[in-house]
Amino acid sequence: MAKAFKSLRRGDFVLVHDAADRENETDLMVLAEKVEPRHVAQMRMDAGGLICVALHPNIAKNIGLPYMTEVYDAATRNFKVLAATKPDDIPYDERSAFSISVNHRKTYTGITDADRALTIRELGLLGKKAMVKQMTDEFGRSFRSPGHVPLLRAVDDLVTKRQGHTELACALAEMAGATPVLAICEMLDSRTSKALRIKDSIRYAEDRGLVHLDGFELVNEYKKWMKKGDEINA
């Protein structure tokens, strides 16, 4: 786990597989504040899933970010289709982590590697302040919505409540002493048209000298880390 912390703080990707009985997917993860266009290109070409940004619940609350389902619930009176498409049948989870999507106001179209890198990096930098300070107004001055970078809001208490990649990413960064705002992207397989098999994601990591983590191991490490912190503060 220590190697993963060092890699993350250095700006390298860390690969995390959630669980065989959940999504059974491996995500590329990198600290948002470290993201450059090359990171976006690698996620786009090597992973192929949706490039999102996972945010710690404290950051999401201090920005004022809703879950997208909350936005839909509030708008159902005017748009009946939102009630009809409610995500109440997700086979691997009880709720979606999706919040709004954004572009940084200094981007052009927002979709290029350079534009998305700017948006993601600035989210990471703002997240440093938003961990401890209300930032809704500054967020609005820096970002417009909708955009090309979907935001994911982690649940309170992270992996002790939900073991999605959103929570796994934030837990990893928190243990590493880094700002828990990360770009994440699912690794897909064009040959099978499914998620990349774990043996192939492990091989990908080995070939590139990257750390590959098991979600179950990460969850256990985080719970021990939290318990140690509670004992110190007792």
C-alpha cells in the first residue's frame, strides 16, 4: 500500500479493481491536481471508459454539489421523463455517485485532452481549499455546467458505507495524505466488448511499472487507518 501512496503523490496512475461481485472493473486513478493532457490521453486510449472526477464528501458539501438524482427529483414536476427514468434498478449498487458535469471557464469546447486536463487539474486545486472552506461562489466563478467532466460525489464515511470506485479513490488519496479529488476511468476491452479482465489489467500495470490494488484490500486498510485515527484522537 505504501508503494501506491508514493505513486499517487508522484502523479502516477494507480489501478484499482473493485470486486468480482460488484462491477468487476478496474479503474485508472490519478490525483486531479497532477493531471496533464498526457494523463487524459492515456485514460482515453488505454482505458476507454468515462473520464470522471471523484470528490470527497467534505469537498462536495462545501461546494454545494448535489447528486444528479436529487436534481432530477427536483425537476420531475416539469419534466416527467426524469421520474420515468429513475435509476432504481442498478444491479450492483443502491445509488449512483453522479453529480453535475463541468468545464473550466478557461476551456474552449471542453473536450480536448488539454481542456479536460485543465478542468480536472483546477478541480483538484480548488478541492484543497474546499476540504475545509465553503467554496460555492468560487466554484461558480471557475466552472460552468453542463460540461465534459462528470463529477462523482463520494458518500460520507467512504468505503465503510459504499465500495464504489468513487469511494475507493477518495479513501486511497486520504490515506496517502493527498487531496481526495481524483480523475478515474474504467478500463474496457474492445476485443470482448466488456470490462477489461482483471488478469489483463494486472498485466497492463506490470508492463508499465504501475501499482494494481485489490478493492477488498483497500477497504480493509482504510478501516484500520480510520480505527488508528480514532484511537489517537480518543
